[in-house]
Amino acid sequence: MAEELTIGFLPLVDACLPILAREHGFAEEEGVSLTLVKDTSWATVLDRLLYGHSDAAHLVAPLAIATTLGRGRPAQPLSVPFVLGLNGNAITLKSDIAQRVGASGRLGDPATVGAALAEVVRERKDAGRPLRFGVVHRYSSHNYMLRYWLAACGIRPDRDVEIATVPPPFCADALEAGEVDGICVGEPWNSVAVERGVGRIVLATAQIWRRGVEKVLALREPVLAGKRDAVERLIRAMCRAGRHFVDPENWDANAAILARADYLDGDPVLIKRAISDRLLLARGGEIVHFPDFMFQYREAANFPWVSQAEWLYTQMVRWDGMAFDPADAVRAARVFRPDVYRSALIGTGEPLPGASSKVEGSLRQKTPVGTQQGIMTLEDNGFFDGKVFDPADLAGYLAALDPT
Amino acid sequence: MRIAIVDESAARASVIQEGLASLDDCEIFVVTERRGLVARIGEIAPDIVLMDLGNPSRDVLEEYFAVSRALARPIAMFVDESDDESIAASIDAGVSAYVVDGLSANRIKPLIDVAVRRFNAFARLQADLDEARGRLAERETIDKAKRILMDGRGLTEPKAYAEMRKAAMDQGRKIAEIADAIVTAHKLMANNQTGDA
């Protein structure tokens, strides 16, 4: 008899793995019957998870940490046994600003674009109309990537520029109405803004950190414990979905599925572009190929590295203005559950890294890494400013970041 | 008590408003516009905010409340951690309730109960309406199909309907599905005759 799991999601391209695990029958073959529940805000996806309407959720990674630590909701420990993807976001600016700071027709170098932006920031701040950016949620990697980039370029978030919350489907409207000057959001929403002619894509967040954790599959800790077997089956099914997703043979079919009304309810042309790592940066321009724009499977992208959870914690401390608390850091680290991932995939063909934590951003070239199973080569995973995150010293890392 | 109802559905908002109007000491404000939502909430300075779970602006409002916690009137979704049941009921009904700090539980509970009942009632009304619309559409299709059979094969109305009913029984389908098939086939055949090959 099939086990049942209900998974909540937001209509974004990176909700693809649970959706495709269902649509291609991968979940069914593992003996899991999936029901997918669509919502329109992270708050609601989270509430359904916390109040038992859903067993698991497609979630912005930092929110899983924040909820575990009791930020914004009474604390409930969440578990992340699977990462749904890295990268996949971009920064889109109003066309006039983009023209001043961006490289025309291609994605510029983050440091150069940031330096040019810093001038615009100064002008606008002096004129009493500071630049405003929209991100999807304060506990999102969009927020952290944007802030990381700005701060590293000498622009102080919240002091030199404002950062507001804008829901993904309203991003293009907000740019057009001038409510924000720039957005950091996932696809297809940057492309929607570009198609409407209200903005230009200036950076992919993958240029800020080449391998940044994005969305995760989150469950309440007790639910993971109670449905462990079903979750492990789901993990195997989603790995298959990941393999299927990255295969160019399947791009058209998968874009069509994701575009359906009950999923993203969007334009399959834009969705296929994102899936195939292609971006139209400005209306009327040329399409640019950005390898690894979306990253759902290779290099064990789905492995929940504990170091990623710890990095998210450091950014939460940095931007929430909290004091660093070693006990909280431990709680944050425990959210990511590589043990469950390993248990699900041991004995399958999937590569399993030997370590569960790593120094983030330290690799600048293809590097083979030790494995428990299979062969794994990691590629350049650097931060654009060359900084490296060593989970052995969280406090030191925080202290060394630019004062904000 | 100042209550803000944030709902893009004006119809549902008025159903909630009507329910709350019967409570003592409630001043009710309805916000259906997405633009300027935060500014409007700031103007209203509500003690309680009711917002439907389906509203994409929930994240915007929660961010505003998160920041407001640093200010004079903190407002949050969970007043009393032990009130899980009440919160679960609201989520079931599709409504989220944000309450200003310091409001006593016995003032909040009756209000949230009304909101939950009204949200559920509205959802049932919607479902009934959808079902009625569906039945009406089915009715229209069945009438169209009858007409096609009557015109095309010179059948009387009762005979046409009997044929459709037989086909439905033989194929194990609903009459509405048979009707749909007849109408669709007829359209395609008509196109073929008037148009190209």
C-alpha cells in the first residue's frame, strides 16, 4: 500500500523536483503517493507545515533555520533532509539604473557592477530618495545574496539603501510603478519583468556565490521521525526527478508540465529558458547562456551540507542584528540532516560525499572529493569577493565581515 | 477594538465584516487594495488584522509586523503559544489573525471564532456557487447536444435525450460527457465543411 505525503509549494521553477517526482511517476514507483498543495506566500506554506496540513514543504532555506530558532513564529524544530536546488535567482534593476551600472547585453562582473551601483546609491541617498530593493522574504537566500553583494561593494543595506519585501508575482509591477528600483527574485519572475520591458537582469545570484543553497525540502522534526520511511522514498524519487530535469531531452516536456495552471501557471517559453540556463537580459536583446544558472542535481546539489545551514545562521545574525549564540548555532546546524539523505541513497547509484560539512567557497577549480559511495567532483564554488566560510569558526567569520 | 480585514475578495470581506458587526465595541476597516497596503495598515493602527491565507501579500504584512515589533505596538500572529487549537482552526478555515500585544484572550477568541465561521461559510457558498455554475453549464451543453441530434437526425426531443442516456449507460459515462462529445464533434465537422481540408 502506498504511503502518502502532502507537499506544500510556491509556484516557482525550483519547486520542480517534487512536482516532477509526482508527474513522471517516480514517487509512485517508490511507493509514495504525493499530493501537492500550492500557496501564494511563504507564510502560508510555513503555516500549513507547522499546523499539519502538509507533511513537507518547498521552502526558502533560511526560513527553516529561522523557524527552528523561533524567529517570527514560536520555535518549532524543522528538518531538512534534501536540498531542492542551488542558484536560480537573479537581480533585475529598473532599466535606467541597469543601463548605468550593468554591462550591456551580458552579465557583468559583480564587483564592477557593484562599484557602479555604489555611485548611484550615493547620488540617490544625497537626494533624499534612497534606492529601494525588493526581496521575497527577509529569511530568504535572495535577501542574503543581495545583502552580501551590496555590503561587499561598500553599500550598507538598511542604511544606504532600503530593502523591502515584495511577493514574486508582484515584482514586475513594483518595478514598473517605481515602488522598488531593483528586485532579487527567482525565475520566472526576472524574465517576466524583462518581457514587460520594466527592468533588465544585471546579475545572477550564482555570480555572487557560485553554489548558494536556495530552496530546501523542510519537515517538522516529529513528522520526519514518524514518516521516515516515506521521506526516504521521496528522496530517491526526487533524485530521479533531478536527473530527469537536467537532461536537455526533457526540457520541453518539463517546461510544459511546470507551466500548467495547477503548478506555476506560467509561460512555458520562460520556464524552458530558465531550465536551460538561458536568460534574456533585456527586452529586444540577445539571449545569454549562463551555465549552472539553475542547479538541481549535479555535484550532489541535493546533499544538505551542515556548513550551509551554519552559513545561513551567520547571515541571520548579521542582518537581524542578533547576538551570535553558540547554542543557536548548534540548533541551526542540526536542521540539515545529511544522515537521512545518506540513509535514503546508500546502495543506489547516487554519489555520497564522505564529509557532511565543508569549507564553503574554497574551491576555484574542479576538485575530486572523498566519497562514501560513488565518485564526486566539485567545481568552482567561490564567493565573488574571494572570502571563504569555515564552519569551524563562525564567530571569526562574522567578525571579519564588513561592519554594517 | 479596531479590526482590519485584508482580503482581495470584496465579497468575502463583506461577509466577515457583517459577522463582526454584531460584536461589541468593534470598528471594522476593509482593505482590498494591494497597493499601499502597509501604509493603509499603518493609518488604521488596528488591534487585530484578519487576512486570508491565499493572499500573496502575507509576507509583506508579516515583514511590516516584524519591524513594528521594535516600535510601540507590536503585533504578531501568535499571542498565546498554547492557543494552537484556535490557530489550527483558523488555518483550516483559510484565515490568519494578527493580534496586537496586550489584548486579552477573551476579547480575541470570540472575534476569531466569528471570522473562522464566516470564512468557512463563505467557502461553502463558493463551493455551492461553483457547483451550480457547473450544473448550469452542463445543462446548456446537454441542450445543445439535443438540438444537434434533433436537427441532424430528425429526432424528437425525448428521443434525442433517450439516445444520449443510452450512450451514457452503455459507455459508463455521464450524460454531460456524452453531450460534450457530441458538441465538440459537431464543431469539428462543421469546421471541416466550411473551411479547408
